[in-house]
Amino acid sequence: MESVWIDLLVVFLKIIVILAVALGVGAYLTWVERKVAAHIQRRPGPMVVGWHGLLQPIADGLKLITKEDLFPRYGNRFLYNLALVLALVPATLVFAVVPFGPEFEVFGYKVKPILTDVNVGILLVFGLGSLAVYAIALAGWASNSKYPLIGSMRKAGVIISYEVAITFAVMGPLILAGTLSTYEIVQSQIEQKLWYVWVQPIAFVVYMFSLLAETGRIPFDIQEAEAELVTGFTVEYGGMKFGIFPLVEWYIEVLTLSAIGVVLFLGGWSPINIPFVGFVDPLFFLGPLSPYVWFLLKVTALFLFILWLHWTLPRYRIDQITEIAWKVMLPLALFNIVITSIIAPLIW
């Protein structure tokens, strides 16, 4: 009976940590993006609220909370609010299958730093991710306005196109690992002494393109083309409801997909990899904290790479975005699966 209570306490603490990471870190990533963009453009960025603007996310949150909560006169209130739930909850739940590091022991009790290590973790990731289509479609439809409706239809088309590409892209690492468990995928790379990005470069490129498209990042942010659609499917939302959509789409989803990318291609919490030779850990002096620092560094590197692209590339047209998905990314992903299926049995 005592072990049951300990298990419940550990799960509760994991949930608290995940929510703090998803919402707290997600909010502060707005500050990170503004600072990175400012330095790319040789300007200071946020500087007024707190030291170097560190309190700016809190000020923005207070501003959104105190704004008037407006609702379009002829909209559907139930679907209008349901869209927020379908946007926030699935994006946060994805963190439940993200392994942050190796198993460790506390007072004789073994703790695995993942909320739930299910044997179909990757399926759960993409199952929850596909709900984003419903959130955006409902947000546009329920607002009963042409601008959000057009924006939501554009975004739904992009997500559906790249959901297919990203699903086939991750098949390569799954074939090599022989499991759908996110924790076991990392363990397989450690045992095989190989980050899968070295033997799956095509899959990694397709995954990164699909990540940008699914999260509405430049050059795939056609659903929020300001000159055409005001701000896209969120135009009829105000206050904190308006703030939730970019928080989820641009930051929490980017963070979760970056973490899954690290798990699938960059060896999770493992240190620097020399292909088929082993690992080199320059952070060995950190001791047991080293794996968690490596995982954080890798996720941060992917996130900063996405920010760099955001402030570098122009926006594509909607026809160009869908053509890239179906005519370039999908054939590349299918070609990668065929090659992996032929070569993997010969290597392993």
C-alpha cells in the first residue's frame, strides 16, 4: 500500500514539473524569441520591464488577462471555446511521453524521468498532434467571419499535408530502433552507439520541414498572413484567449516537436556521438546532471535554429507549401523508408 502512495506522489510531481515546463518555459520563450530576433537585426529587444526585459512575459500575461473578453455576435460560443481546449490540452499532453534523461534512484526508489513510458509513445505523439487540425478549424468556423475561416482552412490544409510527410519521416528511426517507445528509442541509440541523424539525414530534413509547417513558423505561416487575413484564424479572439493560440502553436508545439526530434534523431540525453564508435562527454564534470544538460542543450539548439529561420526566410504561398509537402517531402520520406528497410537488416 505504501508503494502505491509513493507511485502516486511521483506521478503527481512529474505532472507538476511538466506543466511548469510547458506553460512557464513556453511563456518565457516569447522573450527568447524577441531577444534572438533583436540581436539578428542589431537592436536591443525588450529592455524596459526588468533587467534586459526579463519580466516582459509576466507583463504581457497581465495585460492579456485584464483585456476585455469579446465574442463575435453571430459566432458559436461552445465551439469558439472548445477550440482553445483542443489547442492547449493535446500540445501539453505530448510532454507525457518525452524522456528527459536516464533512470535514477532516490532513497532506494527508481524514478524514470518520463510521465508515462507507453510502448506506443510515438503513436500517442502524432495522435495528439493531429487534434490541432480540429482546434484551428473550429476557431475559424466558430468565429463566423471570413478572415479567420480562410486562415483556418489554409492552416488545416498545411497540417494535413505535412502530417503525412512527418509520419513517414519518423518511420526510418522507428525501423532502426524496433520500438515505438520514446524511452526505448533513446536507449537503442545509446546501445548502438549511433545517433540516427547520421544514417537518417533525409528523414531529419523532412521532419524539420514538417515541424515548421505544423507549428505555423516562417516560411509556412500562410494562415496568419497579416496583409491578407488580418491575423488569420485568431482575429476574433481577444485577451488571454488570443494569447493562448500563439503560446501553443509557436512555442509549446515547437518545444514538444523539438524534444521529439532530439529523441528520434539526436540520441536524447546522450552526449556527443562519434558514429559507430561511441560517445564523448565534455560535460562529464557535471556528474549525474550531465544527461539532462545534454537533452536541454539539444532542444535549445533546435529551437534557436527554428528562430533563426523565422527571421531569415520569406513566406511561401499556400500552393507552394502544399506542393512541397506532396511532391518533395512525401516522396523523400517514402524513399528513405525503402532504403532503410533494405540496409537496416544488413547493418544490424
